[in-house]
Amino acid sequence: MKVSLMYIMAAGLLLGTSLCGQSFTATDIPDLGTALYLGQFEGGLYENGSNTVPLDHNQAGLQLASQVQPINGKIVFLGIGMSNANQAFGALVQQAASNPKVNHQTPVILNGAAGGQVACFWTVAFGTPSSCPGGSGVTNEYDRVKTQLLARRHLTEDQVEVLWAYDADRLPTVSLPSSDADAYTLEGYFGGIGRAARTRYRNLKLMFLTSREYAGYATTNLNPEPYAYESGFSMKWLIQAQIHQIRTGEVDPIAGDLDYRKGVAPWLVWAGYTWADGTRARSDGFVWCDGQFGTPCFGDVDVGSDGTHPSQEGAQHLAPCR
């Protein structure tokens, strides 16, 4: 029996059911805790299934944070990454600008993210990222930030002391548990980003990380699930690699050297975990909606038409300091 679309829509309105399918489901990493994704990968944002920064790492971060002081009167907090990061950090800049509690004199919050500037491009401190997929002829991202953002505001690279990085590997094809999974590739890229950024910004002390938001509504293969979800493990492993290196001296073969004591990379920590299993709420109630009727969405649309980029409302979810 044929059923009209109008009938389906009416039924959805009456019953409060979703008309937008979710192509992937999993437990968000913070709520996963000590349980295992795919029977192999422990949850929690930090070690041992915990969502709390380990004490020794936290103390090191506080010490470095205390060293963040105005340089020639300014402290630059820079956001870098691709299009989603550009939307998210743009939202943060707007929030900060309209907040009377924010110091608008000393800190300068700059949105250095730009569309198409995938993670690998930011691993190259100088010169073109020709070794990156699709990087032939691409302008160096740090040069762009210097000339188009810093210089125009009469700022210098030496004034960049805090960084927020959110990015992805374009068109991933291999998921966990494969040893060639994009999650490992992304971990390596972000290790490279930390070192490249520290090379360009000699006073950089802190780097905050965000993984991809929910992409179960994606209609393209730009960065769909499960890769968006698994990017959370990339950030978790990267931070743990730095913690382990500081404790033991052992350099992680994927993340690379991340020793902030020697000025190789900045201190790393989560900015915020923004993934939720679509309309299935996390323990804190956080969800991603695509116009579903009834609770918890009530018609809210957090994603753009491609299901990969956030809507204007969704960008507010991604701002690292909501």
C-alpha cells in the first residue's frame, strides 16, 4: 500500500516521532567511561575512563596558565581549523564581544579558522603543505593568519599565547578498529599541529582541543560517521600521549614529541566534547537535532543542509566556552 508523504508528516506531528533518520549510533565518549567502544577502546576523555584532567597534568596546565601575561599589552587567543571551526569560533567571538563580563582590553580573540583548511595543512609551520592530500599550491595557513589577521590588527605572532584547534581529515575511508584507521591519522596530524603552532608562536603555552560533532545526519562523505565520533578518540589519545611522555620520557610513535617543558609543543587539554548521539541525550542532556518533532528537539535544527556543518544554532553548541 502506498502512503503519501503528507500522511507520514502528519503522523509525525501527531505522534512526536522523528522524520530524520540517524545513520550511526554509539555512546558518547564521556558517558562510555571504562566501557569499550568496539570491545577495544576505553571511553572517558582522559585515562582510566575518567572525564577529569589527571592531577599532575592539571597542575602543569595551571602553572603554564599563570605564565600567560600580556605581551606589549595584549594576549592573543587564536582559533584554528576548518569550516566547522570557523563557524564555532565565530560564535565564540560573538558571544565574547556581547558579554560585559569579558575583558575587552587585554585579551584579543581571533578566529583564524577557514573553510577547507583541513588538519594536515596546519601541520606545516613554514612553506606550502605540498605533502598533504590536496595540499599542492595551498597557501601556508600560519602565513595567512599572520598577514590577514594579526598584522591588520597590529599584532604579532609573539603575542599568541593560547590556541584552540578543531579540525578533521577530509574524506576518511578507514574506521576503527583497523590499525590504519583515520582516527590514528588524525591523532598524528594534531601532534604535528601542536609542534607547528609552537614553532610559529614561540610564546604559545596552552592548546585546547575539540573533536567533531555528530555527523549521523551527513548526506556527503566529507566527514561522516563513524569518523566524526572516532575523532574523539584521536584527541583523547593525543592528550594521553603527552601525559605519558611527561611521566616516562617515552615519545608516542603516532603523536610524536609533545614535550611542553622543552618548548616542543603547547600543553594540551580538551576544550569541550561536543558529540552526542543525535537525539539520544547524553547524561548532561546534550543532543543534536535535525528538525525532529517532540522531545527533545521540538523542531530545532542544529545542522546545515549537508548534515556535516552546523546551522547557526548548532554553531552555538560548538563554541568552546558556552
